[in-house]
Amino acid sequence: MPTRMLTDSVASGQEGLTIGPVTVRRGRKVVLDEVRCGPLRPGEVAGLLGPNGSGKSTLLRMVAGLLPAAGRAELDGLDLSGLSAARRGVFCAYMPQAPLPQLMLGVGEMLEAAARVAGVPAARVADLLGRLGLENFARRPVGALSGGQRQLVALALALIREPRILLLDEPLSALDLRHQLRVMEIVARETRMRGMVTIIVLHDLTMALRHTDHVVLLKGGRVFGEGVPEDVITRDSLSALWGVCARVTTDGVIVDGLADMPAGEESD
């Protein structure tokens, strides 16, 4: 397992992000039921894990202020739930599941426009492109990029706003293994350098074990477990949440087969 390093912001005692209790309803259906988690510390990557339909994307969108919810999310004691959408956007950057459209707008041009909207000096665009390895694509239309490259541009659009909270909804889902690793390495590096709170929805449990500092497990709209990945991603939790017989080793999660699940608990 990689060594996890605490940033100065964590060591200095900043509170970080605390969520809950939060309840979200969609009609009569309770999607999130009194969810509480945190504090999620500045400079750390938190993985949000769980089977399909467990409420992961809903929780991320609640923190971003993109849907109505009964509850609160506090950053260093500031109740984000009481802020306007515009003010909340100053603190939170949300990257959805949908891939960046294949626009003909140039990468650099798109980032410069985002920087102007966020009130960020345009000079930081070139610096960010360099850190993400996109400096050679500044003049290239977004639509001419590969899926992995467009995902990096989407990440750059979130980072150029210099958020305190970075929310990533399944950013690895359409990427090959090399681009998955690259995105996770960039996310970890930028999170520590900037002292952000990053929450990332993942399905790859081995990726979560190796590249996150903290994990929150959801099941049926409730928190099933939370803590250091090695303590939370276990044989028992894999069986209870995903219905698999699996081993957690230093190399990651090895699935041996299906486990019996109670009737009605099969995930979507």
C-alpha cells in the first residue's frame, strides 16, 4: 500500500468537511436516510463506495448543492447548506459522470473562459495544463481528443476554479487502465498540494484501497462503514454490500465468486 501523507492543513487542525445528518427523498422513496460521515480532512482523497442504487451520486450532488435535501454539510464549521447556489459554487467543484462533449472549442480557450468566470488569473491556465500533461493540447479542439484526454480536460475545468471541495462522480468509468491510474495520481497530487477535500465515487475497490485515504461505504441509502480503506474494505463488507466472496490482499481485492444474499437485496 502507498504511504499516505498528511498535509500541513490536516496537521494544523482544520476541521474539514462534515456531512449530515442528510435525508433525500425522490417522491415517496427515501434515497438517503439520515446519512452522516466525516470529518473528511483537507489534503485527503475520500472514496465513496457502494453497490448500484446505494445513493453515492445523490450524496455527491447534495454536497454540491444540486438537489434539495434535508440536512447540512459543514466545511470548517461553515454550513454550506445555507449558502446560495452561486456562493456554494465558490467552495465546491462538481465533475459529473457524463463525459465532456466533443466540442470544437480549443482546450486552452475553454479553460481561459472558465478562469474568467471564476475570477482566476489567466496565467494559471498554462500552469494547470502543464501539471496535467495537457500543454501540447492547448490549441486542439476538445472534440479531437481521446476519451481519456477529455476526462483530464474536465478535471482541469474543475480545478481551475480552485475549489475547497472537489466532487468527482465515477471519473474512471470510461477510461482504460493507464488513464485510470493517471487520473487517480493527478487527483491525489492536486488534493494534497491544494489542501482540498476530495470525494470520488469509485467502483474499482482495488483502486480505492491503493489511492484513497478514507472511504465511506453506502448501502441502501445509509452509511454501512467509514474509515481507513484497509479497515473498511474487508471480506465481510464485500460480502454484505456486493454479494461476493473475496479476499483483500496487499495486491488488492481478489473476487473468488458470488456469495448468497438475502432475498430482495440484489443490487440493480
